[in-house]
Amino acid sequence: MPLPNGLYKIAFETRAGTEYGVVFLQDGRCRGGDSGYVFLGAYRQDGPLFSASISITQHRHVPGAVNALGLHDVHVELHGTVDGTNVVQVQGTSPESNNVRFTARLSLIAD
């Protein structure tokens, strides 16, 4: 079953820590962010398989805040699965840096 368009919370888990944000998924487009970064990209779902290509760009410097991905502007690729409850579990990497490796969980919070 396809993911519904809507607002999803996202939790990134890395060796450096956990970061949270929101992402709006709509018809293959992904838009979102948090207090310091904007997430822009596209996603695709093929049955239970999910993939996304997202640019993460700093829009505001937050003094003392540490980015869990270790970079201020980075492109990431996500690959994972969708379960039957509108939750997406993914692994993330970056073609720009072998040091960028993370897991993330997206959960629908509003349609």
C-alpha cells in the first residue's frame, strides 16, 4: 500500500547522536527540516521498498548545536522499507562522504 501524502516526523540516528525533524511527503516530493536545516528532495516507493534522494542544507547557524551528520550541506541517499502502519525504516549514506552513515525512522503524524 502506498504511503499517504502527509507530514512525517523523522529521527536520524548516527554515531554522533540523534536528530529530529519533520518531512512532508507528497506525490514523490520531500520537503522538511528542523531548527537549523532544510531537507529537499524526492522519494519513490515500490511496494514495501522506499528510496529517497535528499539535499540537507543549513539555513540557520545555531550556536553550540552539533549536526549529527557532521556536515553543514550534504546530499544523502535513503533506502529501506515501509511497514503496514505508515512507518518507514531506512539506512542513509552520502556519495560525498563515506563518514555519513545513519539510520532513520519516518512516522506519519498528520495527513
